[in-house]
Amino acid sequence: MKLPLVGLAALVSVLGVASPLLAKDELWQCDIVDGKEGTWIPQVVVFAFLDDGQTTLVADSVIMYFEKEPAVVSVKDRGKKLQMHWKINGARDSWGKPVARFGYTANYNKETRKIWIAAKPGGMPQAFSGKGTCATLKNTKSVEQVFKEAARIKQK
């Protein structure tokens, strides 16, 4: 499944917020290197923690293609790790058939900054997973540059 990166301006504007859990104007960019292209695990995933201290957002090419805006994430702090969950509704498979929902789980190691992400389509036996490393982005311009570069690579 190849998905175009859409709504990048909306993504950058929504994710351009500070976090009480992170330094001001800090976002996470996670590069997923141990996954398969064409699956439901994108190569770039961005997380943002909002000012209210309770809301976390995630955006990637799959979310922006189907949802048109970042998804809300449930985060549990497990000491050295963060466990995150989110869902995508309204997705369609490569044959155009609707997928009831996709449940995503991510486990993030605070010390190593490594992340593992799994996607499970509702009502289907298969699951998809990938792992990689997250880095801190200091400003929204960096986020915009990352997604433009990702879009350029995908179009080749």
C-alpha cells in the first residue's frame, strides 16, 4: 500500500505546540527502519504532547491519508518506557474494501529512544510491526522539512 503524504501544512500547524513533558517547542520524529514498505507502519511517525499535559497526538502518512488530521494517543508511563495506543477509523485495504478500524500500539524506551510499533486491523488475523529510533525536533520548521523529504522520497 503506497499512501501519499497529505495535509502536511495541517500536520505541522497542529503539531507545532509545546509539551509539559518535553522541553518547549519539542516534538518527536520516529524513523522506522525495521519495517516493510507498503505496510501499515510508515517510515516516519511524529508525536506531539499538548500543553494540557493530558493530550498526545500522532501523525504519519497513514493517519493523514485516512483521517486528514493527527490521531489522539493514549499514553501510559511505565517507568523506563512509554506505552502508547491509538486507532484509525475509515481505512481501506489495497482492494478498496473498508477496514473497520486499526489498533496501533507503540512501546518507547526513554533511555535508548528506541520504539516498536504494531498495527492490528480489526477482524483480521494479520498484524504489522516495525521498529526504529526517535529523535527530538526543536521547531516546526524541522517537522515540515522532514515530511517534505519523506514525500519527495516516496514519489521517486
